[in-house]
Amino acid sequence: MTDSLPEKPIHTPAPKDAPPKTGVKIDAPSPASQPFEKGRISGVDVIKNHLKHLPSKSGVYRMYGIDGDLLYVGKAKSLKNRVANYAKLGGHTQRIARMISLTRSMEFVVTESETEALLLEASLIKKLKPRFNILLRDDKSFPYILIRRDHDAPQILKHRGAKKTKGEYFGPFASGYAVNETLDILQKAFLLRTCSDSVYEGRSRACMQHQIKRCSAPCVDIISKKDYNDLADQAAQFLNGKVNTLQEDMAKEMEAASQDMEFEKAAILRDRIRALAAVRASQSINPANLNEADIFGIETKAGQTCVQAFFFRAGQNWGATAYYPRHDVDDTPEEILAAFLVQFYDNRPVPRLILTSVELDQAKFIAEALELRTDYKVYIHKPSRGEKLGFVKQAHTNAREALARKLAQTQSQGKILSAVQKVFDLDEPPKRIEVYDNSHIQGSNAVGGMIVANSEGFDKSSYRKFNIKDTEIEPGDDYGMMREVMRRRFARLKKEAAGRETKPDTWPDLVLIDGGLGQLSAVIEAIGEVGFGPNDLNLIAIAKGPDRNAGREQFFRPNRAPFQLPINDPALYYLQRLRDEAHRWAIGAHRAKRSADIVKNPLDEIGGIGPSRKKALLHHFGSAKGVSNAKLKDLEGVDGVSAALAQKIYDYFQN
């Protein structure tokens, strides 16, 4: 794998945002590292200058623009031959020709093989998001189902992230919805608890989950620990795909219980068998000969692409999800899907079988690269007949329908942004709209929120939260909070724009503030402190009408009279949606912060008390309140608490 490659120092200056890389780096003169006049050095000249020093070895190359922006990351079986293609005049697509013309420096990493170069390329593309690469934009981790085994009563729950908890992990599932749906069935079939350990330990009688037959209530010993663990084992058996065996065993057990006149037990088993049958019947596809596979269908239209993915594990359909990779209009479906797959599996488990709706020229090569991350053989191919072809056709149909919905939504979004352009006299439809709001309760747990909208809708990956840090702001001072949020946001934007010829992608074309003239004045003051004038940004404040969505909102702009929009204006409805989304986001951030403060232990605020001493104090006194009421002598009697620390704890609570 690429992580095992040796690293050697490089003397050629690298852009500040470049991350550490694996492989052997090549020293080469960089024209862009020296002062030059605009237009004196072309991209072809830069590439030719590097070409003289390149070996005919496999590796990864990166192309940078005049501002140090990463333009492109590519891999090559022979760096010298691949880069030589860029030095030729003519024969390039419009996208490649523009990329070459913008190139002002290059960096290279030699790898031991072309497969390692492919993996390193995918990793760098995902981290650095180059402008001219095909890019997988949705990089969320997939959810799993976890059966915890670090408790005498195993808990079943949804899990994301690192697998640190002791237990059995099943997945990945395509979405949180797919996990929740499966968990719902599993609760009915196996009656496993989903409650936290603290809730479990605090129960004195069975909860509502037991009353509605979704938990066997091990917390109050309605079921023995042995029988409960047997249920957990059966749930794991089901998730491992051994459904037929499990149902047969349960049917035999039900029949035996009936013959022994244990009708209540037989009825419980009957209900569980029905629940298992329901989950099997709910599968949109029931594969007969497909145990572990990922299926990808791709559809391209009007310069946009949808990749639909189906996940099969343990012979079950574990959900589907759609992706919309960023690419150039000249890229073919085969090129897009090939680049997509390598990035997709950069940090995800690889199945043994990958089925695609198009034939990939590099299928064998990609499979070999993915095998470096596994200990088994990986197959990638396009089926031509049989059951597998039916699965691929369904994935392709879903991709086509999802893309049609996406294009319709984008077209509608384009019209509404044109309406916003007209309302606010903008030069062009806004590509990035930022909306700001604050949330607090009498000044406590104050949080500022920023949401972002673009031509594709809400860009939730760009949402931001701002914990209000200025202790001099009076509680409830909305203007002071807004000033702090705007100072921080636009000081960062100023830094990102420094030394550039073009505006960064994070530059907002329209800034909406939830508030009236007072909030707008506070924003103008704040951005002025970091070097922006009121005319450098399109600032709009939207003040609520008598009723939140009554259509009587007033709009404020710098040096202009306030105005209202007609109640049936589509732009008004859109702006209301933006404001309400910012309000929802800010309130959610505030509630999360408030909830964290509620469960915060006062012992955490005392210096010198780490996890071990905190645990000893809580065990000795039962709670933080018990510690607060303890006498100095009693504090000194706790293991690990010195006389000085005991005095410190005592003084903290007395004061």
C-alpha cells in the first residue's frame, strides 16, 4: 500500500496547503518558485522544464496554478511519458488545454507500482479536491449496526466512525434510513435493548419498549441473562445471513413449546417468526445467488452524472444511495465511474464482487489496486446475463430517474436564483448565498449559525457554527453576537483571498442576515474592522413581519430605503426558506450546546482532577452533589486525593 512507501526530503517549494505525502519525491526546478511577470511563462514552458528531470517510473503528479491552487492530480505508469503529453501543442480537449495554460508549477511522487499510484491519486483527490479532477463530493461514512458485547446485556444500535467498542459490526448500510428500518425489525424479532447503559442501570420497572413488545426487559430480570444473550446471538445469526436456519430452529422451538402447553412462549416465537418473514419480504431485491456485492449504475445527461449504488451483504439488500460526482462535460461514463470507484473505496470496506452498468477498461487494474487493501480477491465486471444483470439494470434505472429529478430541481433552482438576482439588482445569479442567525436563552449558550445555499440547493457540508467567545458581550446582546460572528467569518475570508487574482470559492455572492436595520449596521461595522467596505459584499437584512411567513418581511440594504416584496413573489418564498433554515440550524446548535452543559460535571472544571480521581470521588460520594457537600476531612480520605487537592476541591464548592 502507499502508506508503506519511503519518504525522502524535497527542496522544491510546495504550496502551503499541500499535505504530507507518501512515496519518493523528485527534486525539480520550479519556474513558479521564482518571481516572473504575467504572461512571460506559459503552462507548456513550465511542464517542459519539469519534463527534463522526470524518470520513466510510475507515480503521481500535481499541477498548481498561479495562486498556489491545486489544479489537477494524476497518476502515471511512466511519469515522463504522461507529462510529455501535456507538453505537446494541440490534440487536447478544451478542459485539458485550459488546465495546461493555468499550470505554473508541478510536484511529483514516485511509487513502487502503478496500482499504488492509483491509490495515492485517489487519496489526494479526496483530500485536496482539485479543480479539474472527477470528484466524489459526498464522502460521509456509512452506518453500521453494532451489537455491543462489553455489557452483560448486549445493546443493539446504529454506529458510525471508528470501531472501538467491543462487539459485532454489521454493514455497511447505504444510509441511516436503511439502518433504522432494519433496527426496527430486529427489535420486534429479537427484543434487544437500544437504551444507553445509564438508562438501563436506572430502571426499577420495565419501560414502554417492553410494553409494546420491542424489548425483553433484561434490566428488571423479566428475562434471564442467558436467554437474553441467546437472543443477541440469534440477531447476529440473522445479520450474518443465516435466516433459513434461524427460522427453522425457531419453528421447531415453537412447535415444542406448543406441545408442552407453553402457549405464551409459542405465541412469542410465532410473532418473532412473522417479524423475520416481514423483513425478508421488505427487501426490494431478494438475491438468490448474491451474498456480498456492491452494484453501481451510472447515468450521464446534460453534463451531470448520477451513480446509484446498491449494497448487498449476507445475502440481503442493505439499502441504496445516489451520488453526483463533479466532472467535466467531456468525461465519459466509463472514465467517471472508474475514478468514482477508486475514491469511493479509499476509506470504505471493499466487497469481493463489484458489478457495474458499463464496461470499465481498467476494471482488472482497479481490482488489483483495491486488493492491496484486502486479503481476498476482488472482481469488477459488467454482467451480460442472468440474475446479476437484472440487479445492474435496476441500479441503472434508479440512476436515470434520480438524475432526472436532480436536473428538474436544478432547473427550478436556476429560475429562482435568477429571480433573486432581479430582486436585488445583482450582476448575475448568486452562486453562493450565506445566511446568518444567532440563538441563545437570555445570553446563555450563545451560538451563531451560518448556512449556505447554491445552485443545487442547501450545501450542508458548508454549514458552520460559531460559539460566542467574547466575554464582554452583554447577555442577550444580539448585535454584539452578530458582530463577533461576522468578524470571525470575514477575517477568514480576507485571509483566503489574500494574494489571489480571483475570488476563492468560499466568497459569498449574497449575504443574508436574519434581522433588521440594527443587525445590518452591526454587520457593516464588523466587516469594516477586518477591511471590507459595505459595497464589497451584497448585504441584505431580512426582518420578520407580524407573522413569520405572512409575506410582510422588510428587506434592508446599505444606503437604501427598506422595501417589501409582493406576497406571491417566488423569490420571497425562497428567501423565507433560507431564513428559516438558518434559524433551524442556529437553534439546533444552541440546543446541542445547552444539552452538553446540562450533563457537564462540575468536577471537570477543577484543575488536577483527571478521569481516575473523578471516578474515585464519584464512587466515594455517589455524585458531584455529594462531593460538593463533603467535608474537607472526608475529601482527604479518598484514594488519590492529596491534602492540597482536597483543599482545592473544598474551596471550589464553598466559593
